[in-house]
Amino acid sequence: MKLKRLGIYATILAGTAAFLWGAKEAARLQPAPVDWHTVVVREPAPEPILRAHLDARGPELTRSRAWDPSPSRVAAFAVEPKGELVVFGLRTGNSVASLHISSGVASAAWVSDRLMLILTGGGQLETYDVWNHVMRPIAWLHPPAGMAWQAMAWSGYTNDLYVLFSGPWGNEVYYFDTNEHMYVASLANLSIRQAYDAATALTLYLVDAQHRLWADRGGLLRPLASRVALIRGAGNTVYCAELNGGGEAVAVRSFDGRTWTTLCRLPSPVPASSLVIDHAGHVYIVNRRFIEDASGRVVLAPQGTFFLASQSADAVLVVRANTYGVVMD
């Protein structure tokens, strides 16, 4: 009887053990419970695309070396790849004038809404009446061998004109006074790259190859800043990019002849040539694909178009082939 009872107990124990082992094995084979959490992913909003009206039809600006609007934005000129100059109505694109010079146009600048200064590739300085299509020679310029044209600076108030040639070792400056008398001089041994003539302050601002800003007033040349690039001038004020060690712009500052003012620090380093400053002093980074303001807000060019900044760094077009629209003037 005892043996029988012991057998029953053994059977019960064996069954219980088997059950426990099976339950343990089943639990081991089941995956661990998952603790689910809801995560909200917020992607940045897409950058806005400029709503552009390409209403003007004129020259194919996609190929132009430079363009610039006239003082009151009535017209604009563009310099074609081979040096041909075309003048057109800014708002319409209608042709106003076309100038073919065998040596090409090296530089052009507006004097007024009808008169331009032209420097040919052969070194002839002329004025061009775009409405009457009349050219008038001023002078032939013969810089020393090895020097190339770098800048042309003009004041519409004093009628002073500077045409600057430069090489690695120095410069030659052709100065024309209000009576078109020409004087030839050299400003120290600077390798000049940029220039601006203040409207009424009788001061010529220069930037050399070492990115130093100089002021020449009455023959007295003095340094003003280093590590800068000239963006543009307006009136008696020059706007400069402050450069980092890599030569890229990191801030924009203005100098009015007495005081430096920091207009903004840029969101990231950019080439100084991509900076545009409008007439209110607002700073923009203009890339072919986008325009970005100093706070980092971006607007994209519509598909198939690109942005094109003016030679004077104060106006922008949006261009598609031979059609365009004015974005900033």
C-alpha cells in the first residue's frame, strides 16, 4: 500500500515538473513584451519658392558677363560673352541699343539714364548716348605692359572719374576731372582690385589684392581696414564684407567716412561676390538657386530659372532663357 502511494506521489511530482518545465520553455520561446510609445516626427517646412512673373522678354541673360540697371531703373545694360553691349528697357526687355566694338567692351557704367561710360578692350574710353546711339571718344589709355584693367570709379556729383589698371607690382590710375582733363598717377605700390569714388566726400576708396581697404583724399593715402572686400558704394558710404581666414565673408559692415557700423553677421561664411545690399541697407546672399537674408530665411528660384545679381550689387533678376522678372531693384 505504501509502495502504491509512493508511486502515485512520484507520478504527480513528475507531471508537475513536466508542466513547470513546459511552461518555462513556452515562456522562453515567446518574445518579450513590447512597450510601445508614440513619437511625433516634425519635418522642417519646405523652403518657399519665389512667385515670379517673368513678364519681360529681352536679351538672353543666361550668357551675359554682367548686367546693371540705370540710376532710375528705366533701362539696363548687359555685356555679352564676346564683349557686345546691349541696352534694354528694364521692365519690358524691349531693345534700346546695341553696341558692337571689335575689341569688345571691357567695362561699362551708367552716368545717367541715357549716358554711359565705356572702356573698350583696346583701351579707348568713351561715352555712349544710348537713346541717340552716339559714341564720343574721351581718351586712349596705354597702361604699362603687364597691367590689366581692374576698376572704374565715378562720382556723378563731382564728375570725377578714375580708371584703374593694376598688376602684381603696382598700379596706374587715370584721373579725369570735371573738364575731362586727364592726369596719370600711381598710388603707392598697391595691387588694386576694387574702387569706389564717394559721391561728394572727394574720397577714393580702394581695396588691394591683400584685402586691405584704403582711402585716398587729396593725395593722402591711408589704411582703413584689413581682411575686407568691397561689396558696393552708395553716396559717401562704402559697404564691405568682413572676411575670415579662408577669404569668405562672415559679416557686413559700412563706413561713412567717420564711423564703422556692423550691419549683420552672416548665417554662414559665403563668397563676398554673392552679397547684395538693397537701397534700405538690407543684406542678402544671392545664389543662382536661392536668396537668403541675414536672418537665414531662404526663398528658392522657380524650377528652370536662376537668380542673377547686378554688377553694382543692388538689384536682382530671376531669369529663364530670354525672359526675366525683376526681383529686387
